[in-house]
Amino acid sequence: MPVHDGPWPDGTPCWVDVSVSDLGTARLFYEGLFGWSMQEGPAEAGGYLNCTKNGRLAAGISPKMMPEAPSAWTVYFATADLEARVRRVTDNGGQVLMGPMDVLDLGGLAICADPAGVTFGLWRPGSHLGVGVVNEPGSLIWTEQLSHSPEACVAFYRAVFDWEMHDWSSGGPPYCSFVGEGRDIGGVGGYPEDGEDLPDQWWAVLAVDDTDEAVDRVVKLGGSVIRPPADSPYGRRASVADSEGARFGLLAAPPEGYGD
């Protein structure tokens, strides 16, 4: 099982969670889809649920901070110096929507938006280090920001996180991957032509054994299909939404794709 102990390196996607209106409904959906076990956080956390796979932290489910906001997944990036990273966000055309602030003894948090208005989080680890399992079914395997202004977003994230980035555009919409611990760990780019109706967002992509079977489960659990399963050089992928409409990705990577 690909596990991770200790803090994640700066600029690495280190945590994902979904904010929802109904914790009970969301719990049933994600337990049914990924087989996650749920751990309730301290009372001061307001009902926050940590989702585990084989005893390792995989993701979170949070009650919405603003009831009128849509249900959505958020990707968080590790940083050892939260205040300095927040300054980089604002210096490069982004916005700080919340924080920086301490969250009990768990760590430090800021919620930001990039030049396209896409929300993301910054996390300074305390007792909560982030995901402890990756790249296997039921855990995070990829993150990517897709927008209709990719050039500005690529420049923004490169400046904020000092990412080494690889250009994979090949004549299509701009798309750059970013590197962490010696391998590509996520991407920033533009939607293809048939994605014009999709909103700008960070996509949390979670690994599954069988994409088609997982999509069938999504529908049976009350979710919906945004993009049906399709093969890619990196595995069979689909885009779906949960029972409250929060969008995320599913990917069944080839066997060599699982692991460190």
C-alpha cells in the first residue's frame, strides 16, 4: 500500500475534502463508493469527518461554512510558512478568502482563490499531516486545475509554489504538470473544446479498481456522471458528481501507476 508518513513537501497536494450540506447523506455516499471508514473530529471541529482507508487518512468531509455555497471538493497544498505563502498568493494576483489561522492543534489554514477565481487551500501541518495513503483505490491519485484562462493560472501557480512544470500541451489546450518528489503529481491547464460548459475548478481525482464499475456505483448512490469513462494514456478516467453535486474524478490507472 503506497503510504506516506510525516509532513508533505512544500507545494505538494497534501489533503482533499468535500464540503456538504448533509453530512449523513455524504457519509453514506462515500462509504458506499470507496469503502472509507469515518472518524469524527473533535467537537470544536463542527462535525468534520476524517475518511480513512485501511487505517490511513484519505480525505475529509466537512459541513459547509456558508450554507449558500455549492457543495465542492477542495485541494490543499502543504506549506511550512503559511503567512509567507499567503503573501505570494496576493502578490501574484490571487485572493485570500479565509485566514491564515490556526485550527486547534491540527495545523494552520488559509483558503485562497487563483486569478480564475478557483478556490484552493494552504495547509501548514500540525498534528494533522494530511493524506497518509495515495495512488491506490480509495485514495488520491491526481489533482488538476482546469480553467478557461490556463496561461494566467500556470504563471500564478508557478510563482506561488516555485513548481517545476512540464508542458504537455502538444497543440491542444495549454496543460502543464507539476513535479513533486521526483515525479509528476498534478496539473494546471485548459479544458478541451467539449469542456466549455464545465466551470473552472481544482479536480480531486481518486483511484478506483474499475472506473466503469465505480461510475455505476456513483449513480446507484444518488450521484451523476459528468463525463463517462474513457481511456487515456494514464488509465481509464471519468468525471462524476456526488449526491449533492460536488464534482470529482475517478481513475483506474494501469497496475504500474499505483505506488510511489
